[in-house]
Amino acid sequence: MNPAMADCARSFVNALQRKTENSLVAETRRAIYLSLPVQLATIKQVAQSPGRSVRSFQRELDASGRSFTDLFNTGRRELVIRYLADTQMDVGQISSLPGHADSPSFIRWFVQQFGSTTPRTPRDR
């Protein structure tokens, strides 16, 4: 099985399991997912949306066994997988959406995350 497809399947299973997540983690995931395309998914932005200080927000996430970085990276990976499934978007368009400055930085991040040298899309198969 393709590693990206395996990750996509894992994301689907994780999405089903998230129904039992504590509300802070679910709220954080939602804020990250909605903020990534407009490049506002910083810990400061996400923490302030429910009126918390960054430090209080970090402590609450730590108490739930999660970190902002982990949730951010998971959200970015899930978003990229969704974008790649959209056959109307090219790599240049996708690279700008999850907060990468340009296509080369997106490709480097993609290789690091998925172990592939180039993003594969349904139209590449």
C-alpha cells in the first residue's frame, strides 16, 4: 500500500475516533484546520480565539496529552491529503494553501512527511 494512502486511511480512522476527544483538542483541531489555508494557524491565534493566554492553552493541551505542534502537523498533513485528492489543483496551488512559501519548500516538507519525492495525485496514476 502507498504510504500516502495509508496515511489517508489512518486519518479517516482517526477522524472517527475524534468524536470522543476532549473538547479542547477538538476545538484546537477545528481552529487549525480552518486557519491553515489563510495562514493564521499560529499557537497565539488559536489560543486567543477562546480567550486563553498561550501559556494557559499549552498547559491545557499538555494535560490532555497533546501538543499544539502535534495537532498543527496532523492538521496540515490531513489538509494536504485532501488537496491532493482534488484533481483541479496543481502543486503550485497546493503549496500556497498550507502555509508554504513556494513549491520547493512544499516538496521538501512533503518528502519529509510522506517519504515520496513528488506529490502523487489521482491524475498521476
